[in-house]
Amino acid sequence: MSSHGNEKTVAIGDLEDNRSWQLARSGPPAAAASTPPPVDASILGLYSFGATCTLISLYNCRASGVVVPNVVVGMALAIGGLGELLAGIFEFIRGSTYTGTLFLFYTGFWLSYAAILLPGTGIIAAYADHPDMLGDALGIFLAIFAFVTLLFLAVGARKTIALVSTLVLLEVTFVLLSIGNFTGNTTVTQAGGVVGVITAGGAFYIGTGGFMATEPRPLFTLPMGVL
């Protein structure tokens, strides 16, 4: 009985080895390939942030001579706002406190920034007689987001090189834009726009790396770097 049991075990082992070899040669079977990939809502959040950040940063750079950034309102509401809102909610459902908090916080940034630019709110119009005060008010507004971004950076400092690098760039972007509004120096604001475009690139990089990771046979992979 014992000897027969051992022979059966060896036979199963041989079968498993042979199956592993076949998978290595031919890839996963059709049934496995049709298995839905794991849901990662952070990809939506990263792409939403990257797209909206790219647009406003190009305006801050005065690309094509654009000096009135109000077109960003639509994207800030629908993409940066709604896209990151959904991503944040689903990340909380998944149990990810960090990414859920991050996406929902920056949802608040895009929605509040859109509210400032919308004529119907009367926010900018309230400073019509005090343009310098508007600059100071926007400088304080951006400085607060710079401070909270620093907190996100401190909490996420042991995650990945890609995430930390993107948060550092975002921090620099907020600081430069804040200084530009306080001083009225358009060169500093344009520098903030340039760094903002690079920041958006970091968000797209992380998002694309995560997107590829959900595919069973990705075309390529992107390293995130482990700290």
C-alpha cells in the first residue's frame, strides 16, 4: 500500500513538471487567458491627474501664447475631478488608505481650482479692485497644497522610486506656482508649468506601469523601483 502510494505521488509530480514545461513553451491555456485581470482603480486616478496636470501646466508655460487658463475648467471637473473621485472611492473599497486619500484630496484641488476660474462663482471678480490681493490669495491656496503634498511624500517615502519622484516634482510645482503668484513673477510661474509637465509624465509612467501589470501578457513592463 505504501509503495503504491509513493508511485502515485511520483506520477503526479511528473505530470505537474510536464504541465509547467508546456506552459513555459506555449503560454497559459485559453481558459486562464480569459480570466479578468485584477481591478486597479489607481490607473484611472493617475491618468486623470496626468491629463489635467498636463493641460494646466502647458497653460502655465504659456504654450501657444495662452494666458487665460479657463479651458481647463472642463477637464478639471470631468477628468481631474470625476476621474480621481471614482478612483479614490474604489481605492478605499479595495482597502488602500494611502491611494484613496491621495486621489480624493487632489480631486478637491481640481474642483476648487475650477470653482475659482468659473465666472459664476464670482471668486476672481471679488478681487477686481485688488489684483495684488488675488495673487496673494492664490499663493496661499497653492502653498496649502504644497504642504499637504509634502505630507503625502513623507508617508509614501518607502514605497517606490517612481512615486516618490513624482511627488517631489509635484511639490516643486506647487512651490514654484505659489511663489509666482505671491511675487507676480511670470518666469517663476512658467518654470512651475515646465515642472508640472514633467510631473504629469511621472503620473502617466506609474499609471502605464500599473496598466501593463494587469495584463496577462503585456507588451512591455515599466520598473517602479523599490525603496
